[in-house]
Amino acid sequence: MSLQKCTVLYDGRALVGPENVPLIDFLETCNITLPHVCYHPALDPLQTCDVCWVEQEGKLVRGCTLRSKEGLVINSLDTQARAAREEGMDRLLAKHELYCTVCEHNTGDCTLHNTMVDMHIPIQRYPYTRKPYVKDHSNPFYTYDPDQCILCGRCVDACQNVEVNETLSIDYTMEHPRVLWDGGNQIAGSSCVSCGHCVTVCPCNALLEKSMQPDAGPFTSMRQSLKRPLIDVIKVLENSTGAEIISGISVMDTALRQQEIKRTKTVCTYCGVGCSFEMWTRDRQLLKVQPVVDAPVNGISTCVKGKFAWDFINSPQRLTTPLIRENDRFRPASWEEALTLVASRLLQTRDQYGPDSIGFIGSSKGSNEEAYLTQKIARAIIGTNSVDNSSRYCQNPATEGLFRTVGYGGDAGTIDDLQQAELVIIVGSNTAENHPVIASRLKAAKKHRQQQWLVVDPRRHEMAERADLHLRIHPGTDLVWASAMARYMFDHGYEDKTFLAERVNPVDDYRQSLAPFTLDYAAQITGIQQETLREAAEMIGKAGSVCIMWAMGITQHSHGADTSTALSNLLLVTGNYGRPGTGGYPMRGHNNVQGASDFGCLKNFYPGYESVSDPHIREKWARAWGVPAERLSLKVGQDNFMMVELARQDAIRAMYVIGEETAFSDADAENVHQGFTNLDFLVVQDLFLSRTAQFADVVLPGCPSVEKEGSFVNTERRIQRFYSVMEPLGDSRPDWWILTQLAARMGHDWGYQHPQEIMAEVAGIAEIFAGVSYSRLEGWKSQIWPVNADGSSTPLLYTERFKSPDGRATLYPLSWQPPAEEADAEYDLLLNNGRMLEHFQSTNQTGQGGRTTSLSPDWFVEISPQLASARSLQEGDWVKLISRRGEVEVPVVVTDRVQGKVLFISIHQGKEGINKLTGEHHDPSVNTPAYKELAVRLETLDRPPLPDPLPKHNFRHGKRTPIDKVPVEAKWRREDYREPPATEPHPEKF
């Protein structure tokens, strides 16, 4: 919102408000509503509904096209303007049957209903006319009813220009226009990714969540055989009584429904983007997820998981009572019995084998406060630093690269900076599927500001398809091209000499270390032609601002920390830190993988990245926690990877695992399972009886975020609060409550009654959280660390200093080391692996209810057309993939998303999963397994093919239909269109 003020003369009244904002929003700040239907604050002015006409300088103008400015004079009371608005509404009602009291959408946010009521429309002048289409139920999450569609185009603009999936369109030249999916009539099989943008912005019930149907209101679930005659009778009655009496009944119905519906702000529990939205619930029934413009990260944006994948919260598979293993079977137990047993066994193990015989894995899906308590128990009660979280499996290499070069283990700026950059380099990140809301922001920047993209990835995913240049690199060789780019910058005068001289060390030594990295050498190693590498280098050198994004395609290699360092080096050489639109952005995979690390679930850091090896730091934390300093170890602990290995060796005797599916997600599953089997005592705290929980001695039922309060940190270091949407299911409990109760039974009664008390404690100790408080995080507010004591955030890092003793960044010399596992004569193929948009991790959450799973229910391997031809394979044929550790059987999908002898398989499905194949080779700097370095051989199986392993209704088969805007001009050009207030011969058609 603009800070500048202006005065607008509206209907003779002088109104003061923000300058250069849409007139409709300006009037809202003055508590005045200009009727409108197609206008939405997150969309462009569509000019399709003809309901917002005003008079300006003697002419009728659509109010949605105007912006506030000093001296603007508007008259809405003009006779012609009022008549034009009413004509516009009458035309909409010719396309939409108002049966609001028995409509599922009459819950308070139906723009069409609310505007019609506000305008006091006396009677429907044009008869409602049905369209020759049927309601589309083909999508598992939402429906489209052409008979209720008013053709406003909100959904089209949201799809084309906010989500930028470019699926929806309207052809106003059709005899009977309607919304089209890829130019066709059915949602299923189109490129629709079920992000829900269209449903969110629809101003009526044409697009509606299936979870709202049929019982969103007291009269909505009646049988159609009863509902239809009732509607017909009311519509006849309406002609006699007028519309206002009937709409008065629907207004009362809205009020009754709103008394039952609870709207609660929460933060998404899936990826690290940090989307927030309202959840609309009635008791435990989730009616819908409703994003709002005020959400700081996503606004109205969502993805399929954030919008729709919440069936797990009421799943009958949820854990609802503690379980204790007896005679190799689980039996229900009380909380008192379970917690007493856990406390006694952990203390007994500590006393018998020492503090370092116990390992803790904190949850990257739990809250910041819960991560804090996990490490507090480990350090202050047990006395070990062996505490970690799932960032070990994905983002620790990126964090290490940032620590080496610039000092903070987080994104350099915000998503706004990514969107502002002239050039975004996307490396090893399938952003459109793994971080779709960030991808939407970037796609919008590319579409509307011509932002340039350089994508480096072995796979041709959506970001690569849209890129200005795609480097289809040989897997695992990214350090070479990144270092070659850095050398090219020096050799061709593209380095930022002033920035390097004033803010970076040691430039000369680093430049000398680049001697081997010629373009010729890079071409040999990466498989990219020299000319293509030169083109990429020129793009980087000439760009005024550059951001680099990377994810598990970089970090899950045997030298992921070095490659992450090389990417940060390149940014330093070109001066791309500390300015808007610059910096390094490692994408975080879980909703709170950043926060779990920030709040201390790391083997070498207290909360706020304060070293466990520093005696002065130890003294500070011991004093704050009220424990003797010698209780806190100065020795760096063990991480996830080593805990499991040491469990196999009987050095780790007990573990406490919270919300992590380690048995499914850690590399070399057979070894992991052996380690868990060897443990004397294993506690698992989770929502479901996961694969990991099946090894446990005690299982404690935690709660998802919607059943508790707390805060998360997203990928851009943004701290946001979430609120309790509903009560815990059964006897499950919030993790912070469980940990507090456990600590009390171990002799440390911390007495926390609410997570805000835990956050206040952290803020009083850890420097980077000094000004964080729940009051400053109220509602849609957020804070971005480091947070100063006065509460002010630091959205953009390194504007004046880097995080180092002298305030300067470090260029970190590197040498090329090949992957630890590569293809050879016996294992001649490389099996790349990663996430899919519609699934999440082990599918413990997204797999519940069947709706999300239905998009791609089967596990399959992608193979290239070249390999399919060479091995005589066709779509659906079964193959066996054999690695040095194990084997799996899957059908093939033949696609040009992969090339040559590089395959791709998802990490989600399969009884034992991809980690039956992966090995224990890992990054020696941070112990992250090299999941992406996986050589296999392929054997064809004599088995009938699986028809459509990637179902025909899956969005990957769709063909997008990009347009720049809703083509309202085509509507205006129709021979039968009349500009209001003139009457319209065929209002039902468009």
C-alpha cells in the first residue's frame, strides 16, 4: 500500500487515502464500496463484469481501470453510471442461477451474491438461460459448473498471470463461451496442476472445492430431486415478490453458516516456501483452504498440497494414543506410563553408557519451539550435542557453502529479491514441482518483465522448458561449470573489481585456484559444448543482478558442500550479494527444515548458530538454562547419518526420533533398519505408525500443525505464527507439550504453558532472535532473522557487512573431485531421483484419502526415447533396476524429460522405496548421503505391461495455452455486444 496520500473527490466528498492504488481499494480504505464482481486486488483489471461503471470527466468509465491520484473527480451517482452498473449485474444474472440458500458457496465470500445484495437489485430482468454443458467432476479436488459461470475471467487471469501455469482460457467468440482447460472442456488430462488459484478467486460457485460439497450449509445436502423443484418454485415466486425478499433469506442463511464456520490462519506444513492461509472448518470438517492477499509469502497463491492435501488430519490411520512394545507387539498406554518409561530408560542409558550414547533427531515439520525443546533436552538434561534434523539429508551442504563464503546459513534475501533479479540461475532445482509458489513468482517475472533464466539440470522439467538457456549437464559436475564461469568473469573483465577490493578476501589466491577451469576443461567434464558455456557466461557477466537458486540436485552429491561453495563464489566474483535482486538461495524442502536448524537441532550449534565448542557460548547457555556449565558438552555431536552408523556398531544405544521417517528416507535402507534393530531403546514421536515407528519401543502420538500453536521459519528466513485450527485428535498431543512433560519426569520442570513462553526464552538468549515475539508475529505479520532487539527484521543480508570477524566475504578455493559413484560397464546407467509435485516424501501425509495419490498412483521410472529404443522398451513395460545394494521392479515411462543413459525415479512410492538402492557414500564435509549418485543396471521383466503408469488424466500430459490477458476485447467486438447501459440481446452468452 502506498505511503503517499492524495485527495479524491468522490460523489462530491473529498476523500483522503493512499495514492496510486486501484480506485476500488482506495474507496475501501474510506469505507465506501463501489460495486464490482470481476475485480480482485491480486489480479489485473479484467473489465469483464460491467458492474463498476462510474462517471469521470463526462464519460462512463469502468472503475476497476482507475487508480487514485491527486485531484481525481469521480461521480458514481450519475444516472447513466448507475444504470450501467445495474445493466452489468443483470447480464451476470442471466448467466448464473441464484439459488443461494441451497448453494454450497453461500458462506460469506461469494462476491456475486454479496454485490447483488448490496446493489438492491429489485428483480432479475434477463431470464437465466442454461448453457449446453455439463458440470465437470473430473478433477479430484474441485468442480467446474459452466451453468453457474459468469465468464468474469478471474480464474483465467489467476492461472495465466499469478500461477502462470497457463492452462485456462475463455474463447468469447464461441457460440456459448465457457472456461477452457488447454482449449478443451475437461479438467482431467489437461495441464492443470490443481493449484487451486482458480477456485480461490472464483466470485461465485462455478469453481468450487469438492470438500464444500454437498454439506457446506444447513440446506445444501438435500437430494437433487428435492432441491431442483424447490429452486424452480422460488424462481417463479421471485418474479412476484422481487429479488430482495428472496436474497434477504440467503443473507440470513449466510449469517447462520458463519456462526458455525471457524476461520483460522495457519502456515502450510509441506515445503519450505512458507505459504500461509485461512482454514475454514466446522468442528473437524475442513471445508476449504482460503489464501488471502495479506499472506506475506504467497498472497492468494497455493499449490495442490497446500490447497487440497489435508485429508491426513482426519485419517483413521492417525496415532491417537501412546503405544508401548511388549512381546514384539504394540499395546495402548497412558501418557503417564509412556512418558515415565521414556524418561527412566533415557536416564538409565545416559548413566550406564554416557551422554553420547543417546541420539536425538528433531522434526523439520515441527515448530521452532519444538526444535528448541528437542535440543534443550539433549544438551541440558542428557548432556550430548548429538542432535540433528532432516536438513542433514538435503540442505546442510548448501549451508556449509554459505558458512564458508558469506557467513549465514540461510537465503541472502527474500522471494521479492528472486523476482527482482535480472537473471536467475536455477541449478539442480525442479522448482515448479518442489517449490511451486516460488516458481509462480518467477514465472510471472519472466512472463511480464522478461526476467532471464539459466537452468542447469540433467532433466528437462518445466523450469528448463521455460529457460532462456538450459544446460543439460552430466550429473554431479556442477562445480566444474560454476568454477569455469568464475574464471570467465575474471578473464573477460566481468568481475566486480570494486566489490572484490572492498568486501572480499582472498581474491588473488582464489583467482589462481581457477587455473584448471577453462571452458574446454568444463566442456569435457560436463558434456556441455564450449559455445553453450560461453553463452551462459555472457548471460551472467552482463546481468545487472543475479540470484542463484539450488536444491537437492546439488546438495545430494558426494561433494555437494563444495559445489554449493562454488556457486556462492561465483556470486561474490560478480558482486551479486548485498543488493536487491542478488544472492544465493538454497531452497528448503520441508516446511521448517530452516527453523529446525535455526533453533538448535544441529550437532555443532546452539540456537542462532552459536558454536557448542566455544566455552563462552557454553557459559551463556548454561546460565540461561540454570544448569552447571560442565553439563553442556564442548564436543561436537553426531549427526543423523553417523547416529545410525554408530547404532549398528552399538555405540549409540538409544535414540529419540521426532516426525522424521528415517527408516524410509535415509540412504541404504538395509543398514538403517539394522541400526534401528540394534538399539536398546527407540522412541518415535509421529502422526502415523511410520516405517520408522515400526522399530520403536515407545511410540508417542504427536499433532500436526493444525492442532497446535507455534511458529515456522521458511526458506527466506521468515518467521511466521500458526494457530490451532482444531483440537488434537483423540489422545494425541502437541510435541512441545510432550517434550515439556518428558523433561519434568527427568527432573527438569520447565513449566511452559504456551509456545510463546518458549519463543520468549529463545529470544532472550540467541542474538539473531533478540526481537522476536509472538505479539510481533500476530496475525499475518512476520519477522525475518536476524531480528534486532527493537523487532526490526533483516530481509536482505550483507548490505554492509558479511558474517565474519572482519566483515568481509571469503572466496573459497576448490578442486574438482568426481562423484563417488558413477556408471561403469556393469552398472551402466545413472538413476537420478527426486520429488513430484503431487506427493511429499514418504506419502505418510499426501497418501491419506486417495485424492492426491490418484494423480499418479504407481511408481515408475522415466527413461529416454533413445534408451527405450536401444532396449526395445515401450510405455508400461516392467524392468528391474539393480544397484550395488539392492533392486526394485517398476514400469517405465518413456519421456524426453530425461536423456540418454540418465533415468529418473521419484523418492515417494514403493514399499521399501528408492533407498533400497542408494548407498552410504556421502559428502565428507557434512555427512549428507549422495542420493543422486546412483548407478544401476536395467533388466527387462517378462510381465504384462502396466497400462498408463503415468495416468492419462495426469497434468504432465497436458499442453498449455499461454495468453497474456483475459481477451475481453474479443467480447466487445462481438456483433451482439452492447456497452451498458444499453440493453443486451444475448446476455446469457458472454
